[in-house]
Amino acid sequence: MTNYHVTLEAAWLVRDVKSGDDAIGVAISEAGKRLNPKLDYVEVDIGTTFCPSCNEPFSSVFVAANTAIVGLVLEMKVFDAESKEHAARIAKSVIGRALRDVPLDVVDVEEFE
């Protein structure tokens, strides 16, 4: 059995915000509250999106009509998984139970010692 570091992307909806920075703070705070204390080993951070025109990175947040969608990156270690696919399924299951109704997508799965 092998150990894996799994990275997931989540789309977090934030209502009644004035700016992207406010939306980021609220999204990270809300996600942290839903993950802690049981899943305090899951790291939460803001995602990065690349501009299709200039290919420059920027924070994954879009605000329209005081409502924002924030791309969060969730990282966790999965121990003793049978394969990369198995590790991804475990991570999505564990995090998905805590973050019900939040879309999750596997970004990366890397083996570690």
C-alpha cells in the first residue's frame, strides 16, 4: 500500500460581499469551520486561475451582483491507498461528507514516502 498527497478543487459560493478579498476571507473561514475539528488535517487555500489571453495567474474569485464564486484548493494526505484513483476517491469521500453540496474536482494526486 502506498501513501498519496491529494489536491482537490472546490467551488465555494459566497453571498453579500463587496469585494473579491472579502469573498476569499469568507470562503476560507466557512470551509475551515465545516472541516474543523474533525478534519483539521485538510489544508485550505485559495486557488489560482490563469488568464486565457495573457496567461498570467490571478486568484480564483469572481464577483457579480454582490455574490462570488471562489475556487478553493483542499489538500490532504491519504495513507495506505491501493492506487492514485483509490486515494482520490478516499479524499473526495472524506472531504465531501464535511462539505455537502460543494462541487469537488481532483486536481492532483502524488505519491510520497
